[in-house]
Amino acid sequence: MKLLLLNVLFFHFLLGYDYTLKPEKVNATTYCFFGLAEAMDEHNNGNMVNSCYVNMGSSYLVIDSGPTYLFAQQAYTKMKEIKALPISFVINTHTHDDHWLGNAYYKELGIEIIGSKEFKNEPKVQQTRMQKRVSKEAYEGTTQVFPNEFVDSEKTLELDGKKVYIKSVNKKAHSKSDLFIYIPQYSTVFAGDLVFNERIPSLRDGNIKNWIEALETIKSMDIQYIIGGHGKLVDKHSVDATYKYLTELLENVSLVLEEGADITDTLDSVKMEDFKDFKMYDTLHRQNVETAYRMLEWEQ
């Protein structure tokens, strides 16, 4: 019995943490690993973000490498079970670490990694946000690997005769580094954290007006699929919840500011009841109200 237990522990050590990932088919060309609608912690170990694989014909294009080395490794293993294609490029949609800490795995494979020019200004930190919140077991092998190709305004790839347009928002929206990826032949946009659904978006590093403007650009495009950084909705209406939340937040906070309300009154009065059943409302909504208030107050 003791020998059996030691063998089990040994094999568990060899395998490391298992995310039990399941790729979900979005359409004929795309599979995504959809994260949980919750904050990163030691229960989900960062599996709260979307990472997608696009079959371009002879290779996969990866959109966001995910939260850890092990996540990326296990995601690619699952995709090779569907079709054993090499990876042409990995694209990081922005600089928040839940979207790119899987880069270390892809670097080992020699894959080119593309991201915003803002990555050039990102310092490597002693401890990443993810590292502080997930288990050591899940973080094993993860290192800070930034992109080695950068997007200023726009970059175009051509893979198996298909154009891939990587476009920078070029001003602070959800973050200072947002990219969205447009594949016309697949009628698809990968919007990163410009689009949340099933949960409240986070405005902490953003600019509400620029974010709304970026969403209006995406909403105006003639496409079938809009795949965000969080949430499982992927049709062209997946953008609607984020857009409605941000526009109503802007309207409500602007109104109370015009009435001379201070920050405490604003936090207490801007409830936005239509969104109370969205996940993470209790943890993010008041923070978003305060961020919007501070930004609009400064503009005044």
C-alpha cells in the first residue's frame, strides 16, 4: 500500500497540475478554451480567461496564450488531439498577465509571439499578479516572456492565403495596449478584453470613453463572430452587454457629477440594477463607478 501511494505521488509530480481543459468548437475553424466567469485564485488557478486556436489551413493561430505555462502546454496537447497542426503565431491581445503568461511554453517551441508595442514598456516584475494568486503547482514552469514582434497601429499576416489583420486601438480603452484581430475570410474578430460577457467588465486600467469608441468600431463591422477575452458568447451580439454596461455607466456617472454629487454619494447611487445578476458585480461594479467618476471629474 505504501509503495502504491508513493507511485501515485510520483506520477502526480510528473504530470503537474491538471487544468482538465476542454476545447469548445466555435465554428468550422475555431476552438476556444473558455475560462470561468470569476477572479483568479487557487481554485481555478487562472483558468478564467479565453484562449483560442484558429485553424488557418496548415497551422494554428493562437489568440492569447493563457495564464500559465501548464495551461498553454495542456491546451496545445488537447488541440493536437483534434488536429495535429503546428502553430504559426501566438498573438497577445493586451498586457494583462492572465492573457500572456502561457508565452513561455510557446517560446520553447520556437513560436513567434506578437503583441502591442506597449509590451516594450512593460517591466518584468519580481512576482506577477497571477503568481500571487494561484498555486505554486499550477504556476510551475511559468516565466515572464514578452512578445518578440510588436504592433504599432496595424500588422497584417497572410497564412495559407488568408489575411489576418491585427489592429491596435492606439489609446487607452480596456488597457493601454488593446489589440483586436480580424480575419475577414472567417468573418471573425477576436476582441480580447474589449469584450466581456457573462460577467462585469473591469475598468481599473481603462478609459471609458475610448473603450466605448473601440466597441463602436467593432460593432460597425460586418462579421458573424466576436470572441472576447472573457465569456462564452461568440456571435456578433456578444459585444452588446459590455457596450450597454459602459454607456450606461458613463451616462449615470456624468449625470451625478453634473448634479454636484461627491464620490461617496456617487458610489451609493449608481447601482445599475439591470446588471446586478451578472457575475462579479459585487466585486467590480463599485470599483468601476469610482474609476469612471475620477476620470470624468479630472476632465471637468
